[in-house]
Amino acid sequence: MRARVVALHPHPTPLPFDAEWEDAAFGAVATIDMDTEDPEGLRSSLLAEGVSGGVITGPLTDSPARLVMCDVDSTLTTTEAIDLIAEHAGTAGKVAAITEQAMRGELDFEASLRQRVATLAGVPVSVMDEVLPRMTLSPGARDLVSTLQGAGVRVGVTSGGFTCLVGPLAEELGLDFFNANHLEVRDGHLTGQVTGTVVDRGQKARDLTAFAAAHGLPLELTVAVGDGANDLAMLATAGLGVAYCAKPVTAVQADAVISFPRLDAVLPLALN
């Protein structure tokens, strides 16, 4: 099987195969094309050496990605939007605990989302004007988006967060697609309910598939990036699934792993 091995690291370090590090904005990257019958073994050897990266097989070994789809909270941004809103509701501790359980895959996402949103009942919707500036982009996020789009790659996000925050962020970055959950508002206050289809792990995969199909993009040339259990179906559906600063349950199932906080490290995996 033909494969492209991509190693990523903030600083050059010894590699378990014969390749040279080259400078990159996030640190260093090394690539090598080879034939292998054990791509998982190669990937494991990288991780054992403390090196991020992946072993790319299939069409992405010869062609760059046509679409990159990212999670938002703790991926495109360093923050969890619902935690920021919960600070205004006085429920931050309770919400953070539920979020962590859900991202580890210990709770059903939709049920946990509804539990967390219920704690926000009565919060003025005007609070979003204070929360939005606190949604901090991950290091390298702007460079990732601009470089991909400059190379003709479409970039989208699908989020378990909320349209009132994800929408303005997507507009600011000039993203090609976004989807998130809708918070119900009545008389200028949150009701503690979400409306419409919940963006859970299944919906994230459907978002990737639908957007690719709408633009005639083969799934084999898509890359998905996320950190939690809610991203697993999307990562599995894409031509390459990338776990970014991820929970262990996500990292062990992804095709590639970036364990250091630079989102532009996705670039050598998506472009060749």
C-alpha cells in the first residue's frame, strides 16, 4: 500500500524513519512517501516517539484536500462557548462538568447539551455581545483558513455550539459553511431550550457529507478536524480524520494526531 507519512513537531526531534525536518510556521514538518502493509504501525511508531502526524493513504496521497471541515469549541477556538455563557448564568461549574463528560463520550451529546442549555434559562440574549469577543481563536487558525482558501480549498465548521456565536465567527473568517445549534429566545432572554436539529456526532458527519456533495467534492478528498467524542463520526467519514489536542477517545480513533496547540499544523496533512 502506498502511503505518505507526515511527521509534525514544534521542534525537530529524532524520527523512526529516514526523513529530514523542514521548517514550518508551527515548528517543523517531515514527509516521506513509502510502501507499507502496516499504516497503523507507522502511525503508532510516530506517537511512541512523541511526534504528531499521520499516515495518509488513498487519494490524499496524490491530491490535496478539496474541503476541510472543523469543529469549533476547543478546535477552531480555545474556548467552550457554553462555558462562557454559563458564567453569566452562575452555572459554570455544573456546565463544565457535563461538557467534559460528554466530550469523553461518557454521556449522550444531545441529552447533555439539553441539560447544559437548561441551566441558561433567563440569561439576557444581550450577553452574547460580551461572550463573542471572548471566543479566542486557536493559534494558527487564521493562517489555516487563509492558506487553504488561497489554495482553492473550501473550509467549513460544524459545531455543537450556537449559531448566535458561530455565525459571526464564520463571517469574520470568511468560511464557506457553518452549522450550529439554535438557542431559543423569548422576550429577549434565553428559554433554556434549543430548537431544530441538534448538531450531534451524526449531524456533524451529515454536514460534511452534504456540503461535499453540494459542491461536487469527493469525500475521499476531505479532511475533518476535531477534539472530542462528538467529532468521531465526522472524522471517520472524511478522507482523513485529524484529532487536534484531543481527548484520548478521539486521538486513538483518528487517522492523524496533532498534540500541540497550532491549528495550522493541519496544512501539511491537507496540502501536498
